[in-house]
Amino acid sequence: MRNRTFADLDRVVALGGGHGLGRVMSSLSSLGSRLTGIVTTTDNGGSTGRIRRSEGGIAWGDMRNCLNQLITEQSVASAMFEYRFGGNGELSGHNLGNLMLKALDHLSVRPLEAINLIRNLLKVDAFLIPMSEQPVDLMATDADGHFIYGEVNIDQLSSPPQELSLYPKAHATREAVQAIAEADLILIGPGSFYTSLMPILLLEDMDQALRRTPAPVVFIGNLGKELSTAAANLSLAQTLDIMEQRIGKRVVDAVVVGPQTDVSEITDRVVTQEPLEASDVRYRHDRHLLRLALEKALQQLG
């Protein structure tokens, strides 16, 4: 079928973490309940890291970030969810949204149900699913064979890790695997490569679902240089190669990237190269331009 648009798609699934996934979701928010985000849950920095160290559980920070970007109706509930404590006390720096999600966790509400309760409170139509409902951390083996524990430390590596893994080993959330199986289009990125995108691909059942899907897969590249030196030095071709080696199959059909990206090594994939920068923050994607570029890639995929 030629010249498909988002109007023709019943289920769009986006994978990633934090700011990047939130941007993609908000640019496609008009899809409503036809849009699903699968969110990384390995963060161990900031408010999220403090909560995990004292209370355990999955990392809620990236999920909260996505929910924040999907709020269209400002309300007392949304102001509460986005509230961050100031001052110097014990609550200083904590985000109330993280604490609300953690409280539901303590009430033995399943993480996915906790998210759905908050979605309803905030009037967010799009679905959000944690990559796993088991508490996991990111582990790496550096170039010298040393074990590096946690996202924050892995982002500080100067050369690519020899190996990445999740500790302890975990399963993907059942609904996440199902969403991939039922998708008409799958989006991966943008985001920190080793700490936002790769964690989802370290789940074996997620890789299996991506190997099996007949849906086209589009990779959305970053606009700015990554803060992680190890990731910043990777070319687009290397990035795709590492991802697909992990998945176990060539799955990416198209890439959507900005004008500065070197695409000379990209062969046999649809390349959509357009200005995508937001006018306020240059390394963030403009929501409208991103949607147009994705629609263009979709039409080229046929």
C-alpha cells in the first residue's frame, strides 16, 4: 500500500527513555490510544536514584518524564505530578510524580496499573508500558574488563563497553511484548544510546518480538552530541549495527535524522534527512517537524 499516513495505522509503538521518547510521544499524541510507549526503567540518577536506593523498585523517572510531555490539559493534578521540592530538606530535589508512582508501588498496585491510574488522573490517552516490572540495573564491562554498575557510571565511560547486561536478568512486561506483536509501526529513539535505548534491547523476549514483527521499524537519530563520550563517538551505521547484533536480525527499515548526520554508510534503508531542531533547544526535536519527517519516511516505506 503506497503513501500510508498515520491515519492508516491502528497501533504505533515507540521505544526509548526519558526526554527522547517523551518528545516522540508528544509529537504523535493526536494518535491517542493508538500510540504506545515502551519505557526504559534502569535509571539510577537524581530523584529516581535516591528513591531506588532507599525504597527499591523500578526506576520511575523516564516514565514520569513521558507522562509530563503528554499532558495537554493543565490541572491541579498535572501541577502536582510535575512538582519538584526545593529547599534543603530531605524532600529537596524530589519530584512528586516519582513519589506518587512509588506510593502506588508500595500499595502493591502492579506498576502498569499504577501508570494507568496516573494516566487517567492526567487525562493522557496514549498508553505507556514499563520495559520490565522487575527492578533491574544496567551493568557494563569496560574496555579493561572491569564491571561498571548503573546508568550514571556507564554514561561516564570514555570508550564503548565490551558488554552490556541487565542485573538481575529480567523479563519484558507481558503487555510490551504484545504491543510489539500487534504494532503497525515501531519507532526506536532518540535518546542516550547505551542507557536509554539499549536497556530495552537487553530483554530477550523483547528481541524475540522485534525479530518476529512484520511492522516497519524506524530509527530516530539524536540531534545533539551525546553527553556520553563512548556513545558520542559512534557513527549512525555503528549504532544500528550494535542494536541489530543484539536483536539478532536486521530490523531497521528506515532512519530519520537531522542534516548534520553522516548517512554515507547507510545502505538498503530508507533515509529521511530533514531539519528537525526545535527553535528553543537545538538538540531537541521539534514536534511538528518530527511528525512530518516520520510521515515522509512512512510514505517512502510504502
